[in-house]
Amino acid sequence: MSVCHSKGCRTVVRGLSHVRPGLVPLMIFTVLLGLMNILVVNQKIVLYFFYLPVVVAAWTLRKRHAVGVAGLAAVLVAAYAFFLPQALPGAPLLWAELAIWAGILIITAYTVSTLRQWTDEALRSLERAYKGVLAILSRFIQTTDADTEAHCVRVSAWGVSIGQQLGMDRTMVEKIRIAGLLHDVGKVDISVEILRKAAALSDREREAVREHATRGAELVRPIGGILADIADAIELHHENYDGTGYKGLKGEQIPIVARVIAVADVFDALLSDRPYRKSMGVFNALDNVKVAAGSRFDPSVVKALRGLIDHGGEEVVAEVLQAAGKLEAGDAS
């Protein structure tokens, strides 16, 4: 019963906030006015409690609304003091104190709202810079090999779809998106001749290709932020689930982002034409990935990919390629 009552209260509060943003602070002010007359011996102390709802309003509402809420609080307290003078004795000193209090309250609302506006602008600027770094790194890959850049965009799109299929939260899916875009950034140090070579690679060339994951991680880790968080995924996306990869990590020791990118990377490669072979088609590519579940790949990630294809088939591929096109165009949404 209490749970239902609590849910009902939350529903009412949300409804009021949508209809009129200032109604919720007004209700809080009304309660505080009651407390002034009931709970506190020195009733002027309650005036300080008005700062809390005003600061919350200033942080959540537009500046005009926040200042309006503070002004409304001042008017309510002034009306209370006017109509119930016996509740707040001390005039005319009382009115001078209330005027000072009201002024500070309004200035507080304006200041907090301004700080929130500056914070939002700084975050938007940071987001633009972040997307710009990704675009620069992506174009950096393209200057080495356009095929690698296109592959990275598709791996990112496949990784996002797999992450969503696994029920990952938005933050984790974003890490997968970025890791997919940058998982081959270490190939900028490898010549195009090696990357497009149709014949078997020499031992030296194979070692150069093998080192691209570590070089990529070394390139993005110093940037910091979320790029530092996905550096391990870039470095370990060629590790095998059974521990037979480059570094011998096994199972859960491999970051989940790396395990998702590993599946997306190979699946897209099997779907793409390469100098040494043609695309093998969606279902043949899926069969190849399924065979490696438990050995090369995390079975849960393979199951997620299988779920995507089984429920959508060729249409899923078209949707992912469409998403990849948006990523390539710079649409992060």
C-alpha cells in the first residue's frame, strides 16, 4: 500500500513539474511556511531552509524560472509576515532582515543558474572537442588506408548493435562505439603494401600487423578520458577467449568491450571483399563465428550476434550498414 502511495506521489510530482515547473518548489515553500509556525522556536531560522529548493530550482530550471521561484519565495514569506505579524515579531527590524534575505535568495538563484548555464556550455564544448578528436583519428586512419577506415566504421556499428543486444547501458555502448572506430588506429604505422598484400605475409610483416593493437593503445591512452578507458579494449581485441591469444588472457580477464569488438571485427572482415578472398555472405560468416565460440570468441557475444542475424537476417545487415554510414558522416546519435 505504501509503495503504491509512494508511486502515486511521484506521478503527481512529475505531472505538476511538466504542467508548471514552479509548482513543485511552491509546494515545498508552503510546507516550510507551516514549519515556521509549528516546529521551530526561533522561526527566522526556517528562512535558511528556503535556499535548498531555490538552489535545486536554479540548477534544474531556466534562469528566468529560477529567479521567479526565488521571488515567489520572498513574496510568500513577506505575505506571511504581513498577515501574521505575531508569528514573526520584531518589526521594523524584521522587514529589513526579510529584504536582505530576499535579495540574497534571488542573487543565489541567479548565480547558481548562471553557473549551470556555463557548465552546460563547457560540456557542449568538450563534447564537440571529443567528437573532433575521434574524427581526426578516424581520418588519420583513412590517410593510411581507406578500406581500413571503412572497416572500422562498420565494426563500430556492429559493436553497438551487439552491445545493445546484450542489454548494455548507454555508457558501455558508447565505449564500444569508440573502440570500434579506433581499434585499428595502430595500423597507421603499417605500409599500405602490407595491408593490401594478397600473398602470404613474411614473418616480419606478420609481426608488424600483430603489433598494431599495442601501438593503437599507446596512441590513444595518453589522450585521457574515455579514450584512456578503451585503450585496453584496443590492445586486447585480438585476445582469444580460451587464453591462446597474443598475451594469454582468458575469459573474463579480457575486457567485455574487447570481446565485443573481436566478434564484430572478424564478422565484418568475413562479410567484406579482401585482396585474398571474396565476401562469404552473412550466414556463412555467422557460421564461421559460431564455430569459434568458446575458443576464440566469448560465447555470450556470439549468441548476441546470432540473435541479431536470426531475427533480422539480411535486413539487420542493411540496418547496421546504414548506421555505419551515419557514423562515417559524423552523426554520433
